[in-house]
Amino acid sequence: MELPSRLVFLLFLLLSSTKAFGSEVDKEEFQEELLLKPLPDRKVLAHFHFETRAPPCNSNGRHHHHLFPKSISQMLEKFRVKEMELSFTQGRWNYERWGGFDTMSSNNAKPPGVELWAVFDVPKEQVDASWKNLTHTLSGIFCASINFLESSSMYSAPDWSFRQASGSLRYGMLPREAVCTENLTPWLKLLPCRDKAGISSLMDRPSIYTSLYYSQRLHLTSIASDLEGLNSGIALEQTLTVVLHPSSQRTGLTHFSQSYLQPSWSLSSIFGRKVNGRCVLAKSSKVYLQLERGLVSQLKKSENYGADYIASEGYDGEANFELSVNPDRVIKEENSRNGISSSLLYEFSVDKYSNSKPFDLGLTWKFPVIWSCQQAPLHASRFLMGSGNERGAIAILLKSTDLNDSSPVANSDMDGCELRVNIFQVVPWYIRVYYHSLQLFVDDQLKAVGAFVEKIHVMPSKDKISPGMMEMVLKLPCGVKSAALTLDFDKGFLHIDEYPPDANQGFDIPSAAIGFPDFHTSMLFPSNESERKSPMLSKFQESSPVLLYTEVLLVPLTTPDFSMPYNVITITCTVFALYFGSLLNVLRQRVGEKERLLKSKAAAKTSRLSDLLSRLSAKLRGRSQEPMQSPSESSPLINSKLALKVLLMAALAVAWQYYFG
Amino acid sequence: MLDRCTMDLHCYSHFLVHSLLKELKGNLIIFFADIISALLIRATGHTLQMAYRQSLNSLDIVDLLKSSDSLSSGDVAALVYLWNPFTIAACVGLSTSPVENLVVILALHGACKGLVPLAAFGWVMATHLSLYPAILITPVILLLGYGPDTPPRKLFLQKGYGKNGDNHSSDNCGQQETNHSKAEVTFSWRPVIHFLFWSSLWSTYVLVLCSISVKPHGSLWEMFQRTYGFILTVEDMSPNIGVLWYFFAEVFDFFRSFFMIVFHLNILFMILPLAIRLKHRPCFLAFIYIAISSMLKSYPSVGDSALYLGLLGLFLDELADMQFSFFLLCGYIGVSLLSPVMHNLWIWRGTGNANFYYATGMAYACLQIILVVESVSAVLNHDRKLRKLSVTKLRDGNS
């Protein structure tokens, strides 16, 4: 009787738990996507996008997660992070060739090394403590030296130039962090399927680490439940952007010279792997192929031009290339501007592929096509001036990209317009920048800084305490050809322990961020399929300001001799002892002492033996002989003094031992 | 060929003079600070020489005076100060050390002349500007109490006793002389108390001004931390001609505070022994203090050396038979030529090493040590010589 009732009870428990389980699975969701994009300079961009969402925490604290990584949610809860982004980057995004005016570049082009910024939801005086704890936690999670960002000389608090978050934003960069698989593995661990199944199984380490650009990014947003609806909560967005160089495959076409033809590629040729079905935990698993605006317009032109000998076999009349897999859907960007072709997205769903029938997308070019990317309004670069190890100057050069007639600029420009440029630069304290030496050259002519600077905020560096930070809004005329900013600096001298292992290589100054607040990039897609919208595409739809990073600067600093500490200590102390001893010796000499010393020396030379004998005899007789010399008289006195001194020292030592030992 | 050489030289000198003038024009303050310092040194030198002659006269050692009659030590010191390459370098390099030197000299001059408010002002300003002149309070008080440099007081006392014992019913002249010498021996407290009063007045004034000016940016305590704290904890390790920068760049972190205390105590340790031994020569004491602090301070510059080398000229008579003077001169010239070369090789060309430059710094420190030690011993020997002379005079008089 007892047993069945228990069984029933257990069954009931199980049922109720599965019910709860099922409901929460509905809420927590994971989506994986991959975007592939041919680039104008014969490269291929692969952009992995994984998004995990968790519902807001229950009020009673502990929360059970099924898909969302526990470590991240705990960290978020503990340090009350509102928003956070961590990126590991190797290589530099080539803004001229790979585009500087699209969502891809302004969101995913990151400075080399590690960049971390976080917005906290704590009172302002606790932000620094939270930041320190966060850096240590992240350093543990990602096996990277993010904990170096803990010291106040490594991070800064930009007010307005980087993001609008007054007071609670902290920003730090480690330009020399080496990025390797040991950082990727913990990042993959946060995915429900890791790299065992689904799109992430494409991440073949040798092929992605030999890429020209590699950026692994983690973006966390937590939205308080009372502000938004229930479907908000924590969103973890993990992206991996690589620019690969496909080795050109042999194609049957020979009547176009290979050098003009874009290299053909397939997933298996660039990654060395194929996708064996989706990750079963993912809500959706999709691969996109993007043809950007410039390419599409070029294709259209060439189609019109050479329509006679293109056998129409592609999709939508595109005959210049061939896809090995039929796309499920073609999404055309809705372009509000007229006269410009919009970009195309081919969507492939991985759901229907399996181990026996792996997904391997290939693109074969048939005719050469040359196109160019959209550029940011100004091209930014940064370099050092001057020689020697004492001083130098940093120059930021903004050059017009000569595309002022092209669409985005022409569209957003007003007549008699002004181009606003945000400059945000953090310089470590050992580069002592003199901000008063700021000079501005517009079109190679020295101009008054006040005429072009709309807003400036400078935090001078403090030695070993905080880095120097400069935030600036420049207001340049639209027709500007070039603008250059120069800042003079002195190089500091560090303590021997503060140099990195290879000090002669130099020190890296983190990239400066150049933003164009008047220019926003967004892609508009037809909105009728909002329920099927993927997180990546909705990310693309968000309007984001154009942002680009400059190069990392390598500043050589003077080094001391690292093998010398003992020698320096001993030599310096010797000199001090020489000073102290010889000066005291000179001061100590009495008025007649020198002459007496000389006399006694002379006396000792002549009759040392007789002197000794007389002393001996005097002792034997019992001090009957009166002492001849004054020194012999004073000797017992000195001895007693000496004994007193020794006693005093001993007492001091005993006291010391007693109290402090 | 010769013409071309002279042409080049002419052009070069013209250019040099032109650039020098241009540099000087923009910084009249520094330029005039140097000129005024030289004038004050000259005036101080005259006072000192007068006192020296007077004391020698009162001791009846006139034959020593004859030899040094030709040179006025004040003029020599002022010229040495003005034509010293270090002074010129500090002036052209727009260093603030000429101003610091000016206030130090102002304090000494005021104390020599008995102008108590001036001495207090100079001392307070010098301490405010570079902290190390704070130790000059001992010589300034001694100067005010005893008056300018004299031979040891014992000599006067001996002389007085000798004269008294010699002829009880002496003439009025002799009596006056002994009275005079006895008056000199006593320490007069009045000017010292005045000095303390004035210096407290000036320092409160300076502090009030400072607190008003730093009020919008922070507290007075923060100002002390950023100025005097920066001097005492040797934070900036940029190369200079001293010895501490490389030491603190290389020393292990856990020894840092220990050595910081030791090196700063090294300056303070010597105050008392020197003051006891040289209390009859407060001006010379001040010179030695300045030399020591410019050698051991955390961020020394050639401007500091210019000050003590200028003051060296004041003691022309006392230091007449100093040892190693030629060696010191050669050393100073050698170091001041080698040091820029080594700096250039290390910092600008990158071919040298930090040790090369550090070696010139060490050599310079050694030279300064020899200068200090030898000048102290020369002055002590000079006193011995005076004593011997006066003793023989007394004996001659007695016999």
C-alpha cells in the first residue's frame, strides 16, 4: 500500500518538474548563425554569431539555468553589470578594404589585444571595486591576463565620447595580449554545444588562427525586468569574426585569367570542415551569405553589359557566380535611398542537414568582378613623430576617403555642413602627454584649436595612478581633405620591475577610438517576418554610430641595465659611505692631533722596543713608573667608554628583540 | 682657409649670441634673478671680508692680511657665479634654479647684514620653493647670533686673558679691545627671536596665500604631498646628474623605503657635527650645507652646483691652501663635458648604456664629496694656523 502511493508521489514530482523544465526551456533560447561575406580583396569574412537569452532572475535569488552559462549569470548578478563587452583580437581590421561604414565594421572591428568595457548598475563610489572584481573573474574565466586591468593606471572612465553612460562606465585595453586557443576554449565552453555540433564545429583552430583578422567578442546585456517586458533578461551575444584568405580553387573556366577572378571557396576549403547538422539545443541554426551593396551593383552592371554570353543559371538572374547549395530564402535589404542597389542575403538553414549529408556551402566565381567597400567619412590613422628616447609626439591623421559624392555622406550631409568627429584616446602614464601642446592642422595648415573643437575633456595622467585620457569632439567642415592632431609627450622612466619581459621591444599605446556621431549604419530588412527574425539580423538593423579604431602605437622607452641592481646598490652606498666617513673624519680631528700623531709615529719608529720594555717593567713593578705619554693615560678611559657603548648597544638589541622580535 | 674659419666662427658666435639673447629676452625674471644674486653675493663678500679683517686686526695677525690684500673675495665670488658655465646653462635652459638660488642668497645676505626680516623672508621662500634650504636655519641663526665668520672664539678669549694677565694696569685701548672681543663671543638672542618671529610671520603668509590659491583644486595637505612629498619620495626616475634616480630605478621594492630614509637622513646627520665644529663660521657652514644638499638632494641640477661654486669664492682667504684644487677643477670640467655626451649616447642615439651616464653621475658625486671634505679640512687648518700665529704672537708679546 505504501509503495504505490510513494510511486505516485514520485511520478507526480517528476511530472511537475518536467513541466517546469519545459516552460523554462521555452524561455531560455539559443541561436546560432554564421555570416559569410566575400571581401573586395579576395578574402572571405566569416562571422559567427551565437546568442543565448535567459529570462530575468526570479526575485528569490537562485536561478536554475539550462542553456545560459552559469558562470556568466553569477558574475552578472554579483557585480551588477548592466552591459559589458570583452573582445580578444588578433590582427587589424583593414578599414580601407574591408569596409568602414557598415554594421559589421563598427560593431565587430576591434582594437588588437583585449578590450573590455562595462557599465555597472551600482552607486558611483562602488564602480571601481566592482570593476576590479569583474576583471579578476573574467581573467579566471577566459585564461587571460585581464586582471592587469585591475590597477587604476590601466583603465579609465570616459564620460561621453565612447558611450553615453555617465560615471558608471569603465574602459580598459591590453594592446599586447596574445590571443590564442586557450582563450577560445573557455569562450566555446559557454555555448551549449561547445564546438561539438552545429555551426561552431567549423572552428578548426589552425585555420581560424592563421586568419588575417581574428576577433572573439562577448557582449552581455542585462535589462531589469521592471523596465522591459518578460522576454528581456540577460542576453549573451558571442561573436567570432575572422577574415580568411581562401586558396583559390581550380575551376574549369580558363578563358578569364585567374588573377582577375575572385577565388572560389567552400566551407570545407576555408575551414577544413563541414557542418554536420545543427546543434540540437539551438532554436535556429542558419548560415547567411551576404553580398554587399557595391558587389551587387557591380554584378548588375556586368550582367547588363555581358548579358549575351552569360548563361542564366544562377538565382535572381545572378550568373557571375554559382552556389553549391540552393538557398532557402533570399533577403533583400530595404534601402530607403534611391538609386543605390541594396545588399543581398542568401539564407541557408542547417536544420535539414545531418551527419550523412553535411552542409558545405561553396561559392564559385565565373567572371571577374571588382568592387569596393563603403568607407567611413574619414580614414583615421595614428603615428609617432620625433626620435630619441626622451620625447616625441603623437599624431592622429584624419584623411578624407574621397567618397564624399557617394551615398551615405551625401545623404546625411546638410548644406554648409559640419562633420563631427569624436576622438577618444587613452595614453598610459609613462607617456606624459602635454595636452597644452595640442595642435590642429586642417588641410595642412595650422589652425587655432578653439575654432574646430566643439567639446574637449582631458584627464592628465598621474604617475603610477591613472592614465591620461582625452575625449574630444572635432567639428570639421565637410569638404575637409585632411585634419591632423599632434600632441607632444615626454617619455617616463620606469622602475626596473615595471618593464615587461622584453623591455627593448617597446610599449604599446592602446588604440584611439574615432567615432562619427552623425553617421549611423543600419540595414533594413523586410519586417513582415519579424517572428522569424534572427538575432544577428536584428543586430544589423540596430542603428549604430560609425566607429573605428586606430593603430596601436609602439613606443620604445629607455631601459636601465637590468643586470645591475646589486652593483648600483653597492656602488651608491659606497659613495655615501665615503662621504659620511671622510667628512666625519675631518671633523673629528683635534687641533694638535695631527702633529702629535706624527710625533708619536716618529717616536714609535725609533724606540718601539724600548717603549714596550719599559711598559712591561712598569706593570711588573706595579705602576710605580709614572706614565710617560698621554695616550696611555687615556686608554683605560676609552676602554670604559667603549664598554659602556657595547653595553648600551646590547641593551638596545635586547629591547628590540623583546619588543619587536 | 683662415678667413673661412674666422667667418664660420663669426657666424657661429653671431648665431649663438642671437639665440642666447632671444632666449634671455623671454625670461627676464631668470636673467635678473642671476644678476641680483651676483650683486648680493658681492655685498655679502664685502661684509665677510670686513669682518675677517677686523677680527684679524683684533688678533694682531696683520701679516696674513698683506698676502690677500689684492683680491676682494666678494668680487671674485660674484664673477665666478656669473661666469660659471653651470649658471649660464641653468639660465639658458630656463630652469627655475636661479630663482631658488636668489632666495637662498637673500637669506644669507640678510643674516650677514643683520636684516632680520629679509633673512626670514629668504629662508621661508627658499624652503617653500625647494624644501632643502630648510636646513639653513642653523647657519642663519648662528649668523644672527654671533655675527659673520670669525676665527674661533677661543683665540679672542686667550688673547683677552693674555692681555689681562700681561698688564693689569693697561691703557684704555687694550681694555676696549678685550671688551670688544668679549662682546663678540656672547650669543645675542634678540635677533634670533626676531628671526623666529619674522619667519613664522612669513610662513603663515605664504601658507595663507597657498591655501587661497589651491582652494579650488584641493587642500593644502594635498599640495604638500604633491610638492614636498614628490621631493622626498623619489618618484620621478628621469635621469639627472644626481645618484638617486638610478638607485631607485634599480633597487628592490621592499628596500625602497629603507634607503629613502637613509639617504635623506644622510643630509640631516651631518648638520649637528658640522654646526658644532664650524659654529664660529656660520657663512661657511651655510656653504657646506648647500653643497651637501645639492649633492644628495633627490633631483639635483647644475643650477644648484652653480650656487655653491659661486659661494666658494667668498672664502678665498680661508681656502687659499686647499688640497686637490687642480684635480677638482679638472674633474668638474671633465664631468661636465662627458655627462652630456653619455646622456646623448644613451637617450638619443641608443648606442650607449644607462651605466655610462650613471658613471658620470657617480664621478660627479665623488668630486663634490672631495670638494666638501677638503674645504672643511682647509678651513679647520686655517683656524689652526691662525691659532698658531696668535699663540706665537702672544708668546712673543709675553716674552
